[in-house]
Amino acid sequence: MNPIPPEESLIEYPSDFPIKVMGASHDAFAATIIEVVVEHDPTFHEGKLESRPSAKGNYTSLTVTVRATSREQLDNIYRALSGHPMVKMVL
């Protein structure tokens, strides 16, 4: 995959970038997602996370707002989250 030249990116770096993460409701879901994100954004903390349960409570949607410093960093975060067994979907 060829990297997108900075002048063609729709995102200015650095910037705050929200990522939605959905998975089955579990006591450790939010804490686990925070651990994954912190590996790629050391400035991330619980205060940058919003949690919303589904109507029946079976699933939880998290919005994590990362400090994006590059396209590569965002790609790495998406890959790490998408590949995690607790995660059903990343947007």
C-alpha cells in the first residue's frame, strides 16, 4: 500500500480523531480497548472515551478520540482494534 502524500490527506496532523469501536458488552471491554489504543497513542486516557450500550445491552459502542500524528499511526490503531477478538466492528 502506498502512503498518501500529506498534501492529499483529508486529515491535518496532528489532530484529534474519533474512532468508533463496537463489541459484545463485557466488564473488561473498555479497559482492554484503552490498553490497545495507548500502545499507539500514549496520550490517550479514559477521559477521551465515550461508552454507549446497545438498546438490549448486548453490545457496547465506544468512541475513542485519539491524537492522530500520522496516517501510519491511524492505520496501526485500526489494524490493532480490528484484529482484537473482543471487537466486532471499527469505524
